[in-house]
Amino acid sequence: MQLNTYLHFEDNCREAFEFYRSVFGGEFSWMATFADGPDDMPSVPDHEKDRIMHVSLNVGDSVLMGSDTTSLFGPPPNVGNNYSVSISADSREATDRLFAALSEGGNVAMQPADMFWGAYFGMCTDKFGINWMLSHDAQGA
């Protein structure tokens, strides 16, 4: 299992991650905009299509990840809650077990399910207000 940090931005994720890359070095292991999303993803407004849907930057043994928000998926983030702790679990079963425990007494944003990028993924906020993203890389299984 690995814990990583996931940062949320309103519309300056690309600028922030270019800065983080200049600080930590390395290359992005993945970067995609909302325009790059799958055909069955709800269409975002034209002025938001160039926002970052996901970016990953390896930093040592960890991965710093991030995305912009879009009006389609909720309000913009507020400083102080604009992050999630991301858990890469060893199995679907571990993902489900951790998700059930972390979401108990909290709020479920997205039940774990198979995603277009090949992961089994879910999101919740625990009873203490901490945002969690849980995933298992089904392609690596």
C-alpha cells in the first residue's frame, strides 16, 4: 500500500505542477485535460476543456497528483480542503475494506468502481472531514 497526496485546483493546476516539477525535478508520468476524457464522460463547458483532469509527478518514492475542478463536478476547492490523501491498495478487496472503514460516519463521493483509466477507484470524506481517494491498479494485477 502507498499513500500519496492529491491536490485540487480551480483552474491553475498546470501552472502549479510546472512549478512543482521545477522544484522537485522529473517528468510528468501522466497529464490529461478534460478534453482528453472518454466519450461517455459528461461534456465539460468549452472554456473548461483545457483544465487538467489528472497529472502525476513522481517525487522520490511518492507521487504528487492533482487536477483542476470543473463546474460540472462541483464547486471550486477552498484552501484548506483542496487536497485528498490517495491510497494505492494492493487489491480490490483491500480497496473495498479501506473505503468502508474510512467512509463510515462520513460522506461517499464516489463508490469504488472500474474506471476508464484501468483502476478500481472510489472517493469519500471521513467523519473528520479528510478527503480520501482509494484505488487499485487493475491493469497491474
